[in-house]
Amino acid sequence: MAQRAGPGIPLAGTSGGAVPPGDLAGGSGGPVPPGDAADSGAGILQASVLRDEVDDLVVAWRAQVLSRISRLARHLDIARRGAFADHGLESWEFDVLSALRRQGPPFQLTPGALLRATLVTSGTMTNRVDRLVRKGLVRREPDPRDKRGVLVTLTDLGREQVDAALADLLRRERALLAGLDPDDRRHLADMMRILLAPFDAE
């Protein structure tokens, strides 16, 4: 049975123009017979929920964008872990050491500031600092501004290791972006900034 719709209602799969009333009754030019009124209403409802080719293309495009971001993230994670492992570091160790390194001399932060920089719990941070102290990469010092507080300070060995790991990571990241010219890289950075902004604001 031909799909029916009310006067002036475009049918899915047409060019988008309104269908003349006569065409809805099989092309006779006359009005829709009274007995077909229910069928006509069902046709309108069906047309309103049908998906067309453009809808499918939009969904596929969104999936491709996110899938490619996910694949890129996996490649970046492999590059990160490889760079850190070559210098005797785990990913979380690099995160803590680099947070201290970014502060500049004397390369130190309170445990609370490290929590905010690395987004982990207090118990996890305590355990991580303990392990880094045992490896000689950081040390705990009294906080002169707080008699009960401590500062976590990057040691010379810690700075050497994090600097070497960072240089290796940057080399690997440049290889990942080798297919983009400088303008493309800036454009990609701008688009990623827009995408991430709502999450960074949380």
C-alpha cells in the first residue's frame, strides 16, 4: 500500500516538496476517501519518525570523530608508556614528577597541591610519594609556613629522569603529528580546546 500523509506533508525519500492533495489518493486528483482517514493519520505519524540518509550520515560522522579520538588516545598512551619505561618510570610517577618540575626551583608542592594536579585521592598520593621517596626521586621537607605540614620536593635525580622522559615523549609525539603542517596542528589544538573546555570547567 502506498504511504499516505496529509495535504502539504512531505514524504520521506522525496525531494522535500509538498505532495499535492490529489496524489495522496493514488493520483486520482480527488480527496482522500473518508474510510482512509485513519490510514492517513498513521502515515503522517510514520513520516515524522522515519530517518533519512542525512540522519544516518550525521550519526556515522559523529561516531567516526569519537572513534578516531579514541584510537589516537591509545596510540598516545602507547607512546607515553614507552617513553617513561625507557627511563625507568611508570606513567603515574611521571605525572607526579612533572607536576613538581613545572613549578620551577625549588620544584616543590604540598601534598594537597599534588592531589589537585594529579587528580588522585589522599591515600593514593601518600602511597605514591612514599614510593618515589624510596627511589630517591623526591624527598619530604618541613613546610616553613606550616609547622605541621610538609613539602614534596623533586631531587636532582628525579629532575634528571623526568627531563629525559619528557624529551623522549616529545620526540614520539612529534612523530605522531608528522602528517600535519604547523597550521593544521594549531587548528587541531584549537578544536580540541573547544571540545575539552566543558570538562576543564567542571
